[in-house]
Amino acid sequence: MSEPRAKDRRAAVLVRMSEEQKALLVEEAAMEGISLQVLMERRLLGNADATNRNPGRIPKDRNQTELFKMTG
């Protein structure tokens, strides 16, 4: 299966697991130098060509209260 284009990647699936299971997956992905997303694509979809991509969006900093500091 070839890697899908960005516009083809609209569907999402939630997989529930324990925090320990997720931690192990995150650790395995880090040891391979790939993201958790890529690890899951390789394992769940059998997409051996899956590679890290540039993020499509940048997550907001939930602790940030001001975008621009007031001056004057």
C-alpha cells in the first residue's frame, strides 16, 4: 500500500489502551526515530513506507495566556 496524500488522510480512528501500553509504543517509536503516528501506520495498516511528515497544524500552547504582551 502506498503512502496516502495529505488530502486523503481525513479519517481518524480512536484506539483505547492503557497508559502503560501507550508509553511502550511511544518508547518503541522513539527508539526507531519515528513518530507514534508512523509506528501505528506501519503496524496497523502495513504501510512499510510510512515516514515522518511535517505537522499539518501546530498545537496551541494551552498554558499560554497572552499571544502578544502589552507594551507602553
